[in-house]
Amino acid sequence: KEHSLMVSMKDIAASCGVSVATVSKALNNHSDISDETKAVIKQKAREMGYHPNFSARALKTNKSYNIGVLYKDDAGSGLTHDYFAWILENFKVTAENNGYDITFLNNSRLRKDRMSYLEHSIYRGMDGVMIAIADYKNPEVIELLQGELPVVTIDYVYNGRISIMSDNVEGMQALLQYAYDKGHRRIAYIHGEESTVTVNRVSTFYQFMEKKGIEVPEEYVREAKYRDSYTAGILTNHLIDLPDPPTCIFYPDDFSAIGGMNVVKNRGLKIPQDISLIGYDGIQIASQIDPPLTTYCQNTVDIGKLAAEKLISLIERPKSTIIGQYTVNGCLVEGNTVLDRQLKQ
């Protein structure tokens, strides 16, 4: 093994009695090679001390096999944000399984030599970028979206770019129908700040209520930032103090709903007997609190996986990859925070 770093695919092919093309396909996990053959070739490569030359590979393919991720969370929750953390995890696993590395784009404003997102992407030779969360009004983000690099966005629609969306219309409809079937008509909605997600959810809310012939008082619809449990709590207090308070309150996400739950409990009220609450996202803690939260669980596994698959397809097969919006369905989690008013009557 003295010359292990000099071992080539040709050496492995000779040792295994197969062609160089077969070795290349096996090491790159191509589907037209059997798992048994892959295993034998990969084991032989390990034994011989083979190390792929990524610089040579990049020169040959004109690709770096490096994908950038833009994750700029103004709320400051960073990678502790359950929804996006799980999307990123599944994006990362899928990308790595396809031979790609992940690099986060530098967004530190403190560095004097800081480059724009697009400059950083080009400097690092990134093959493409996934935008998980960002301020889409930021000129740097717009520059990235309008550039020539392959880009996929999460939960944001931009003309000419692939977007992976959780089906927010279906999610809101499912939750509203659930509350309606439980006998709720006075439904309030604390929604998130302006975004594609918010627009879809709020439009669905009003459309549903309109179809059911329910007039929504203006004071029933309020705005707070996503994952802002403090503001959600204050707004919950305001809603409860109304002369004709709602029987059910919808929140933009589960963390906000937990803020509402704390306020309700501190007032000595019971959930759901005195007021019903509904979250959104289906984060892990939602099922562990008392009572378990009624929410809509977004399919972060498929969102992350699909984002990676579509971006890699765009990198490797730009001419045949369809640019469009892809939606992923989730599922309603009943929990125990919505009172069945029909049983009560």
C-alpha cells in the first residue's frame, strides 16, 4: 500500500476483472450496476487504498460536486428551527448520497472581506444553491435568484426557478374543516408575516369561511412573526378579551401556539374546555406538551429530499429538468386542543 494514493480505477478494474466503466459506475452508485457488484468493487477499492481525485473529477466534469445552502433566519432561531432543520437534514442526506457536499453561504455582516451570496457561490465553485430561508427582498438574494447558477427555493415561488412547497392550501383546509366539524364558527387566525406561505394560508382561511357563510370579524385576524411565542401570547390575550371572543384560535406555527397555550393557562382557563387552539408544522414538542397540540404536520422528509433531487437534476440535466412549483402534502395531527362543541351541546 505504499503507493495507495496512486491507485486508479484502471487498477481496480484489473483486480476485479471488470471494465473501467463498470468501476466508475459502481463507485458513483449508478443504478444500472447490481448492488452485489457495487459492494465487491467498493470493497476492493477500500482494500487497495483508492482515493478519488476530486480536483481531476471537477476538471473533467466541469462540476465541483458542492452545493450551497442559503439559510438566513432573521428570527434568530438558526438550525434549532425544527421545520427547516429537518428539511436541511433530508436535503443533506440526499445530496451526499448523490456524491455532493454541502456548504453554507457566508452571511456574516461582521467580516470586512465578505462577498455577496452570488460572489461566494462563484468563488467556491458551487454547482447550485438551495435557498432554505431568506429575506427575498434583499438585493443579494434577488441577485442570486436572477443569476445563472441553478437554484431551488423552499416555500417561496420565484418566476423561472424551481420551488418546493408544502401544500399550505391543503393544510389550512384540513385544519379548518376539522374545527368546523367540531362545531366551531367563531374562528380567529393569528397568521405569520407576509410571504408566499402566509398569502396561501390567509387566502384559504377567508375562502373557507366565505364558502361556509361565516363572516369573520376584522379583529379576529391578527399578524405576528413566525415562531414569535411572546407576540402570539399577547394577541391571544387580546382575542380572549374581546366582547365576543373566538372559540378557536389558529396560529402560524406550533411555537406560537405554545405561547398562546401558556397565556391561556396563566389566566386559569382550560384547553380545550374554555378555548380551542390549533398550531401548524407538527414539530416534535407539539405531541409532548399537555394537552397535545392539534396541528398540521409538514412532510419535511419529502420536502428536503425533493429539493435535493430537483437541484441535482437541474445541475446534471439542465435541458430536461422541468422548472416549476412542486407541492408536498402533510397530514393533520388531531392532538387534544380542540373541543367538540357538538358533544358539549
